[in-house]
Amino acid sequence: MDRVLKDYKYYLSLEKGLSGNTVASYVSDVAAFLDHCGRRPEEIEAADVEDYLVALDDGLSKRSQARMLSGIRSFFTWTVMEGMRTENPCDGIASPKLGRYLPEVLSVEEVTAIIEVVDTSSPQGLRDRAILEVLYGCGLRVSEVVSLRISMVYLDEGFVKVIGKGNKQRIVPLGEAAATAVSGYLAGGRIDGVSGEYSDILFLNRYGRPLSRVSVFNMVKRYAMAAGVQKEISPHTFRHSFATHLVENGADLRAVQEMLGHESILTTEIYTHMDSKTWQGDIRSHHPRP
């Protein structure tokens, strides 16, 4: 069984090109499922999958259940490809119905307050200001920010190249505010004398190593608190805010999809629902008979 899971892991990493976190999540979910069943992959039937989903229903959200079913379905698709099975036992099993999730979004004023609370008189402040400007100005995932390379930032041309999920590359416009912040950081905030494997990484800690996602998460929380923003936010909140503000101001949904690196337009469409939530609130506030 360990060998099967190891081979599946290689398939996800090398052939599908999924991120390390996604691979680990899929393999963990499949291992938990197989352990629950106590049977070999080729012996699993549709009833086993259905029973497992029923067992999960007691303690996991519908979204987590859907994710686990997706991982299990992917695993059995692979077993069919490898000739271990002739059919996928997940075929015909519908994913749990999900309610539409509307993420927390900052107003333009809240974004501005968080960015402007940063003290740029220190190298760390210059770096943090640049990170916040890039998170909001480009709508990047935190993993994309911490892995961003200097050679992929084109300040004069006004764009950055981003390596997103599945190692897919996209080009995202870099606004004036973000470009100015990055220029300031490179001129007076980035640690000098970095060589070797980290020499091209844009955002570094004081030891000349790449920042972790956790450190960026903590940094965002710290500046939000200092700015008096009470919402529960993370680096991803800047990405949601970037997309929502673009849609609210009339940006083409396909263009927003390209900038976010969404594979499906359906994922991006959530921001049209968030926009409608905004104007519905405006109507309720201003209509003579709300």
C-alpha cells in the first residue's frame, strides 16, 4: 500500500505538476480513506466511497468532504490508467452540494490604511510595504509572492511574470504604487551580498533567506491590527479585494481570470456575486422604502 501511495504521489508531482501542498493533501486524504476501508485499492467499491462520505458528514464541512472526494476520485482515475482497475468507483457519486462562499473583502479605504500604517524608515518596513502593495496591486497568492524572483519583475515595463499552480506562468500588470514600493525596497530594504540559490528571490528575511508564508500571514495580521481593521483577514484577503475592486469598477471578467490565474471562469464568477452584494446593500441603504 505504501508503494502504491508513493507512486501516486510521483504521478501528482511529476505528471500533473501539482504544488507540494496539494500533493500532500491528496495523498493524505487517500491514505485516510484506504485506512478506513481496510481493503486494497482494487477491492474498493462505490458503496465503500458512499459509506465513507456518510461517516465524514458528521464532522467535516461540505467543502472539506468535496475536497476529499475529489482526491479519492483522482486516485482511482490514476489506478485505472495504471491498469490496477477497470473502472472508477467514484463514477456516479455526486459531490456534496456547496453553498456559495463569499470571502472577506477589504474596502479600498481599509487596504490604504493597512499599507500606510507601515513605517518605511527601516529596511523591514520597505520590504513589508512592497509585499502589501504586490499582494493587493497584483492579486497574487502568498505562495507566489514569497517565490517571486527579481528577474521576473519588470519595473520599467510595468508587469511581473508569475509561476502559479501547476507551474503555469502568467503575466500580471504591476501598478505604479506597487512598482514604486518594490523599487524602494530594492534600493534600500533588501539585504546586500546575497549569493547562491537565493540571489534572485525578491523578498528575503534579515538572514537572506526566502520568507515563509506563515511570516507573511503574521505580518498582514499585525499591520491590520495596527491600522484598526477589525476584519479577520489573511494575505489571501488582499487577492480577493484586488479582484472584487476590479469587477466593481467594470473590469472584464476574463481579464480578471487571467490575472488571478484561475483555470475556470466559474471560479472567477464569485466576484460578480460579491459585486451584486455591494449594489444590493447600496439599494437597501438609499431606497426610500428599503
